[in-house]
Amino acid sequence: MSTRNRILAILTVLLAPALLASCATTQNPPDTSVANSPWRIVGRSVEGRPIEVATIGSGVSRVLIVGGIHGDEVEPAACIDTLCASIHDTRANATIRLFRDLNPDGSVARSRGNARGVDLNRNWPASNFRPSAAHGASALSEPESQLLHFEILSFRPDVILIFHSIPHGPFVNFDGPAAELADRFSEAAGRTDPRWHVRPSMGYQTRGSLGSWAGVDRGIPILTIELDRGHEPALAADSLTKGVRAVLLAVSEKPHPDSP
């Protein structure tokens, strides 16, 4: 082998790893969308779909938001990303834990219940729970409700907000010591959409509901936010943003047991 060929062979060996790395980078660019996303997977549905959560802020007060629990109530889903982005700059001493959708199987199927036909908002170990095919053979029988239950016990929220939609909305219902927060939400959301009002009672029994377990049995303030069916997405998103911000600021104003 000539001296020239020996030099070329040596250079090929030395430079090959860098050339291969360069080619790999060109063909497979890093997935920056995943790296920059606020959402992380914390569990899976019955059919294995991801359940995602975003954590916003790092303040002392803790606020838990459930973006959706009934798959046939599609209106909240159109607002979640806007809400997630818009509450980043809220001047509140709070940590927000935001579930995008607790029932992704139901959302795909446009069904109220999960893939087993269980209503995840009636599957809670409330004192008024009654087993049934629609509510589950036992409280917390479903992986989705188990996941949220664990999150509530570990995160220990000072207030819970859960989004729904209903004919003849929008309004705010509440359980537990949440009347003042419901008023704050409704007043702020009403600046965008004057239809918002507080409805203390849904007018029917909600056995085994999240509100019954968290609000009535455990005394955690919980707001059930009911958008109107067919709510115009931009109007709904603006209302939710204003209402949620008002709640965050109200929670931050109160003395917190974890404060120094």
C-alpha cells in the first residue's frame, strides 16, 4: 500500500464515527416538540391511551384542574392548550396540576364512560357511592379514577376544578367550602360571557361523584365548571382563563398552613 493510501485509510478510521454521527443527526433530528412540551404522561387508560398532566408554577397553594372526565363533553378539550399556556403568567403564589383528559378512551369513542362503560365521575369512594354497571362494581375500580385519586392524596390540593359541558350552560356548581371561589370564577368569566352564573345544586343526585367524595366527605373546595354545549371555543377559552385566574389569585390570598 502506498503512503498516500495509508494516510487515507487512517483518516477514514479516525473520521468515520464523526461522519456517521453527522448523518444520523441529519436523518433523525431531535424531537424538540416533546422536549419542550409542558405535558408528561402519568398513566394509561383502560385501552392504553396516555393520560397527560402539566405542572405550572411552584407556589405554596395547590390547585388541581381536570380538563375532562366525560368523553361526550367535547367543549373543554378545545380550551385546554390555550388555558395551559395562558395561566403561566398569572401572578399567583400557586402550583397548578392540570390533567388534560382523564378519559381519553371515552373522548375517542365520544362516550360518557370509559372503555368499560363506567362513568369516571361516579366511581369515587364517597359515602353515597352505590355499585352498578354504570358506576363500577366497586369504588375506584377503574385505572383512570385510581390515577386521579392517587394524585389528589399525594398533591393535596387546596381546591379542585373539573371541566364539563351541559345543555343550558355555562355555570359553576360547587361542593364543599367553595361558594366564595365559585362567585369569583363566575364574576371573572362573566366579563367575557355574561351567561355565567353560580348554580349551587345540579338538581339531581350525584352518587359516587368526585364532588361528593372530595367536597362533601373530605371538605376540599371543588368547582364543577359547566360549559355550554356547542360553546364557541374562543369564547369558552377566554372565559375559562379569566375564571381560573380569579380562583388562583383568590387561593393565593388566603394564609396557607405550609407558608413559613
